Amino acid sequence: MRSGWNIWERTMIGKSYFLLSLLQVGLSQEWKGDTPREVTAQEGSCVQIPCNYSYPARLVGRARVGIWYLEWYTWNIWSRWNIAFHSKDHNHELPRFHNRTRLSGDLKDGDCSLIINNIRQEDAGYYFFRIEFDNGPSHNYCPVTQLHVSAEPSQEWKGDTPREVTAQEGSCVQIPCHYSYPSCLENQPRGGLWFNNEEQIPSAPIAFHSKDHSHELPRFHHRTRLSGDLKDGDCSLIINNITREDARPYFFRIEFDNGPSHNYYPVTQLHVSDFTDKPTIFPAEIIAGKRVDVSCTFNTTCNGTAAPVLTWDTPTDVPGSVSNTVTQHGVTLTYTSVLTLIPSLKHHGHNLSCRVRYPSVSSERSLVLTVQDSGGEILHVILILGIRAVIFLVAVVITIAGVCVWEGQTGKGSRQTV
């Protein structure tokens, strides 16, 4: 019987507030409020109760205080009105609301929207806003807003991470990560953590902490960072100088200051393999005596202090210059090194190598130079070879002639002796 009476009580209270609002509107059209009658929030999340208000023009420049009142029902008893938020003195607030309530806008702009962080079941109840002008009038804005609290998890907490990522020992890796959260937390300061474990447990190993790196495992110091900005919903993790020990599961957690926290699953399993990647050389037409650009590229998903470095090994007598660039397509970074040189025919068949270097590993790819004749150089070469051939033939003729003379003299001397 009492349960039915409680429902009746709540209905009558709602109607009373509605009648009160009609009365207030009749008293002054300048005092107007705009709030929803009902709002639903998920436990552990946050909620915004939209609110806009107006007041007599004569009070525009007057200092003011905004107050949100709450009445809730518990243990078969309706509580008296309590303060959930006070813009001037938070000491007036119920202790359980300390550091959990704030306004999303500015009272001077007529915005009285209330944000409640880290929603609890006990936050369910009826809320209304009151404005108090210094040395002036005050006004309660109705109707009240009934806040419902659901135990169902909020659909606004969403994460996007791969289940598996493979990295090569000694190189770097990026674990792509994007996250979303309730819109009422958009401007709230936050911290991002990456755990090196299946789930958050007491003293779970931390691979990255955006606010305090001292919480990270020592082996991750100066090796982990975020590739983007947490405010943009980017939680992608970069790990430099990969070791075999890094092969473990990882997951991301967001912690809002004076607000809720959330773990994003599923975890990402990091696999570590041997370093086998090599740069790619793009061959170009090489003509003796003419300038040519030879490109070498290497793709990765991370950059920074441990980014790959491209270098060239060229024949020592080939003049050349090098220019390096980095371009990004999606999450892929392409490192490009362009070698500009002027080869000659004598460099035909020589090796040209491009090497990619990380702090602890490296690899290279080589190209055998195929130098084509430019037209003028071959005539020069032929002339030189022709002169050398003539000299060689003359030397041969002289040698043969000398041998013949020597043999003739030797034979004549023998006959004289006989």
C-alpha cells in the first residue's frame, strides 16, 4: 500500500512543480527557463542537464550565483531539497557531489546547464535551477528535471584497436587506437594509460602514462609515447626500439579528472619477429655524364627520435648529393632519400647501396649500376682505345721485327763458324 502511495506522491510533486512554473510565467515573462522534464544517465558515466534561463533586462550587469537543487527518494522517504551545485561556494554542496558537478557554460550567457560526473544510483532524483542576484531578486526555474540512472553501460564509451599487431625487433611499432566517451566530458582534463597486461589488476604493469612517466615500467622509460592528442580521441601508442620482452597484450584506459574512468577492450596482442625489412630502391635510366636521381624508400608506422634513417653507400669517386623527406598516408609514414649523382662509363657494374638504420638494427638493398653511353663519351673511349691499339700493334711489329733480325744474325754467325 505504501508503494502505491509513494508513486502518487511523486506524481503530485511533479504536477505541483508544473503548476508552480505556470504561476511564475504569469508573474513575469522575463523570468524564463528551458530544461527537460526527464534525463537518463548510465551509472559510472556522466550526464548533462541542459538549461537556459532569462531574467529582467535591468539585471544584466549584476553579479549572480547559480544553484542546482536536488530532491531524491530513498528508504521510503523523500529527502528535503539539497544543493548539488553552488557556483560561488562549493562548501554548500552535498559532500557526495564535491568535485563531481559543474556548469558547462557561463551564467552570464544564460547557460545554466549542469554536468554531473561519475554518475551513481543515488544521484537519481528531481533537479531544478535557482539564480540569486547580488543585492537583488532570486528566482527558481521550473519545471524540475527528473534524472534516471540506468545500470546499463553507456554506448558512448567505444574503442577501436586491433586484436593483433606484429613488430620487428629493434625497430618501432604503432598500436592504432581511437576512443570515444560521453559528450559531457569533452572539455574535462584527462590522462591516458596503456597497460601491459590482459586486464587492470592491482599493481598492473604500465607501459605508458600520459601524466606521470614514473608510473611506467622502467624498461619502457623513454620508449613509449602517444602519436596523437587524447583530446582528439587518438590514443595510438608508439613503442621504440622493440625487444622480445615487449611481446605481450596491451590495452588502453582513460581517466578523467574528478570524473569517470574506462578501460577499452579487447586487448591488442603484440608479436615480435626478427628484423627483416629492407628499403626499396627505384632504378632510373643512368646515362654517362648526365645528372640522375635515384630514390630509396622505407615504410613504417612510427616516427620521432627512434625513427629510421636512410643512408647511401656509393663509389668513392662519384660526386653526389642527398635529400630526405617524410610523407604520411593514413598511419603509414614513407621515408624517402633521393641520391643525385653524375656517373661515367667506368662506374658501370659498380654497386649502389641504400641502408636503413635503427638504433640497434639495420638492413640494406643494393643496385648494380647500368651506365649507358651518352654518345660523346664512347667516341672518346674509342679514340683512347684506338690509340692504345695502334701503340700495341706498333709494339708488336717492332718486337717481331727485332726477333727476325736477331734470328737472322744468329743463323749467319752459325754458318760462318762452320
